[in-house]
Amino acid sequence: MSAGVRNALTVDVEEYFQVTAFERVIEPATWDSYPRRVVDNTRKVLDLFDRYTVKGTFFVLGWVAARESGLVREIRRRGHEIACHGFGHQLIYRIGPKAFRRDIQNAKAILEDITGEAVRGYRAPSYSITAASLWALDILIEEGFDYDSSIFPIIHDIYGIPDAPRFPHTITRPAGIIREFPISTVQVRGFRRELRLPVGGGGYLRLLPAFWFRWSFQRINTGGRPAVLYFHPWEIDPGQPRIKAGFRSRFRHYNNLERMERKLSTLLATLPFAPMGEVLADLPECANGQGAGSGLR
């Protein structure tokens, strides 16, 4: 592992019933009718981070922050970075520019009112900044965000820009510049070509063994690059209510929930982590918003 390389530790703070996997069976208008579990689950995450003396970035959904302001204050009081996950957890390429701007303005204002600090980082629901929604980067710049972590450089049915850069970089857009911290992938040789495999965390971490992620992060770090780990508080809550949905949605959401906390502990105990804003500040090409840009137009 390259000396001094720290990886970004990130948490997407949302409720179990707000995920894209359940959007066809749960209307946002009914969210308030479901039992809330995000406070207890997030406190479990905070205690887990305390156990390993690590700090991270919490991308908080505005809907959650509006109802649980004390949780946002507690996250900040315990030394973690507060960032924005939007307000209503809707896919960006579906809602369009006007609704997206309203969504992030609302969420950012709520978070800044609670913390009294500027919110600089953003992550889209389900990584929905894709080739069809790059306009979102311009709106983020115009609304005062310094960095984004929404681009997943893989092929997927919901998200992904397969040919996007794999590592943190600065993107030049008509509205200005923004730093991008893509979700981590590792490149391995396939039968006929190089393959990009997702190693950022979440459902991939629940599905695959922890040693694969540890090896992948160490391989990325050996090249002098940081990786990013992400997950959701509901992913360490095997006792959460079960939602009636299709098989694929249930598999994506419920698979190996009971193993997730142990896997996270393995990674937290063996890899160096820090909040995403600090990790970006460590990088000369991203620290002050400088760089050649990525070519994402």
C-alpha cells in the first residue's frame, strides 16, 4: 500500500423504504407511514466508526434531515463530514433539470440550517448522474457544491458511465469546475479484454467476501490512488421490515444483511479511511479544483 494514501469512508443516510429497488411498490407520499429506523441504524454506524477511530462523510437525504435534525447534529458533533444526498431520492435523469435544482436547493438549505456550515459534497440517489444527465454537474456547480461522488464507471441497468475515469479528477463544465470522486472499480484481465469490476461497497460488499474488497483497495492504493467505500445504515439492519416486491429487488436489498457489519469491521480494521473532503484535499490534482478535466461534456 502506498504510504499516506487514505480512502474515503462514506455513508448514504436514507431509510430502508426509500431505495430505488422499492420505487415501484412504495410511493414517496406514503413514506411517513412506515416505521423509521434510520436514527438507530445510523447511531450503530457512528458507534462502529468510533470503535475503529475513523471519520467519514455522511451523505444525508434531505427528507431524513428535515425529520431527524438531531441525528444530523449528532453526526457532525461526533466529527464527521455532512454532505448532501438530495431531498427526495429520485433518479436525476428521470426528474429533469428544474426538479433536480429544486431538490438539491431544498436539501442543501436544510442541512446548512441544521449544521450552520456550508455543505460542499453531493452524491446522487442510486448514482444517477449518467451520460444522459451530465447537465446535473452544471447545476451542482451553480448551487455551490465543490465535489460530487455520483459517477459509477461501470455498466449497470440503473446507473453507470462505463468509460468515465476511475479515479478522483476535476471535471470542466460550461458552468465551471467540480471535483469528482467516482465509485471505485478494479480493473482485471478477462478472456479477451480488461474488465472493470465494482468494489465500492454496498450490495457488492454484501454479495462478495471482504478479502476481495481489501485486496482491491490495496491494489488501488499501491498505485497511489484512494478508493471509496460506501454503504447505507439499513445495510447493517437485518431486522428491518420486509417489503413485498419482485425477486430481483428483494435480492438486491436483503441479501446478506446479517453479514454486512462484520465485513465492514474487517475493512475498517485493516485499511486507512478519512472523510471524502479530506481525501480530496490530499490530492494535488483535486485539492484546489485544478486539473485538466475529464472530458465529460
